[in-house]
Amino acid sequence: MSGRPPSLGTVLREWGRIGCIGFGGPPAHIKLLRDLCVQRRGWLSAREFEDAIAACNLLPGPASTQLAIFCAWRVRGRLGALAGGAAFIVPGLIVILGLAALFLGGSPPLWVLGAGAGAGAAVPAVAVQAGTSLAGPSWQRRKHALRWLLYLAAGAASAATIGPWLVLVLLGCGAIELAAQHAGQDARAHGILAAPLLASGALASGVLLSVAWVAFKVGALSYGGGFVIIPLMQSDAVNHYHWMTSAEFLNAVALGQVTPGPVVQTVAVVGYAAAGLVGGLFASLVAFSPSFAFILFGASRFDRIRDNRHAQGFLAGAGPAAIGAILGSAIPLARALTQPWQYAVLAAALILLLALRRGVVLTLVSAGVVGTVIAVAGGPLPH
């Protein structure tokens, strides 16, 4: 790092600015962080930044959030990591909880219902776009083509059918690939994987509150980027705990996409639906705590994590399964649509995202405007 380290006030201001203007998900966050830390301020070299991206992608949870926390740690230590991470997360959290109160209120205005129904109709298309954008680079890095395809298929089938247990499928695919790559070379790998498997079983049995379990899966046991949280949450929030209707869950996903900051903040809307403002704040706290822990206690070992063959082997299986889960999540999301005009909006969103390559935020906002017009004109809305 060149020059004197920045003050905590500078970290709060700069990371808070990114948290306020970071629309567009991880690609936008990475660009903003690179512009700040590498190009404008020279706090990190280009190689250090690229290595940090690679290491964060090997960790479970929201990679762009972990990258933001890591960059703050790199320039100002642990206090900087806490300050920068909070500044990155809090602006979007405030916005999304305010919108959750509006969309999930007892009697939301008609235009709000229409906007939610329209934006929600485009969400399955966003899932398809997110999965296809990740599939190409992952396929190029594959170690074994047939196993990669099987992991992808397993993730897709699991997201479409057994959402609550998807996390075990992701862990299982990672374990299988690790065993296939390193069979008989290092028995310690089995111990590495046994811990999260045992932890997931203990949490699922009801040791912690249900909201904490859902948020923990999102923050600590998800691989493949922000959108893989959707199948992890949908069955729990809608079918198991009945915190939300299918239409409300689609609204939650859309809100997570159109607000600034981490896409993972969708979990705050689920927490709000479960237990009001306290539930939203608690879900966010649980979901983001693992990211802070990974950086505060492991950032100094990132160079070893990136080069660790066990971590790379595990991700070679869990990664394709997570991409499959993102693609598979489009099926239950599309099944949640109830009005014929919503399917027309979905088709238009697919064209915008896949054929015309328009942005996610623009697509969702446009779909919301269409829904508002239909609602105000007296058209049918989801039940």
C-alpha cells in the first residue's frame, strides 16, 4: 500500500459511498472497489486486488461483500474491516427494510402491489441470466466435463424440488469432487468437510431460531454468488414457515436486486416478513456475520486459501452445483406467477436480459412500471 493508511473516517465515507451507489450486484461492486482501491487511491496493487477476488470466490457467502470487507481490512486493519463492511452494508439495508415495510404492509397502495407483481414476474428471467453468466467461466475452468455436468444437473434439480436441503447437495457435490481429485492423498479433507455437514444437521434440528437458520445458510453455506440464496430461502420462507406468500417472496427478490449494496440483503426482507423490523435486522446480522469472521480471522491467510488444493477441489464441485441451483430456482419462481400478463412480462424480461443484454436493474424497474400501469388500469393482480 502506497502512502499513509487512510483514517477510519475516510473508510466510512468511501465504503459508504459504494454502499449507496452500488446498484447492479457484484460486478458493479467489484468495479467500484477497483476504481477506489487500485486506480484512484493506490491502496492495493492490481495483483493484490485480483488475488483477493479469487480468494473471496473460494469462500462461501456473498463474495462481493467479503471483497469490500477485505479491502477495508487491507487498508486499515480490523477496525477498518468492521467500519468499511458496515458502511457498505447499512445504506442498502436501510433502503430495503423501508421498502419491505411498504410492500409487506397490511394495506399497500394499489400501485405498490402492481409494481411488485410486475417486477416479481421478471425475477425468474434474472435467475436464468445470473446462472448463464456464471456457467461459461465455470465450464472453462472445469477439471472433468462429465462430473461438471452432473453437479450442474444436481444443483438445478435440487433447487427445483428440494429447496430446503439444497445446502447439503452443494456440500455433497463439493465433497465428491474433492474426493475424486485427491482420493487417497490426504484424509484430512474428510475432516474439513465433516464440520459443516455436522453443523448444518445441528442447526436444522432446531438448535437456533428458524430465522437464524435461514440466514445462516445464506451467509455461511452458500456458494456461487448472491442469487444462489434464492432456492435456499424460498421453500423455508414460503412453504415451510409460511412467513410470506409466493408473490411476496418474488417482491423480496426483486427488492434485493434493485436496491444498492449486497444482493444478499434479500434475507432482510424475509426476516422482516417473519418478525418485523427486529427480524429483518436480526436476519441481516446473522447472514453477514460469517463474512466478517472470514476476513477478520482469515484474511492474512488468503494467499494460502487461494493456492489450497482442497479448497479449489471442493469449489470445483460446489461451484457448478450452485450455478445449477441458480438456474433451477427459475422453475419454482416461475410457478409462483398467477396472472397471464405476468408470463408476458417474463418473456419480455428474458428478451431484454439474454438477447438485448440490458441490465438487471433496468429490466426489473421496467417490469415494475408495467405492473403499476396494469394495476392502476384495473387489471388482475396475484392473489
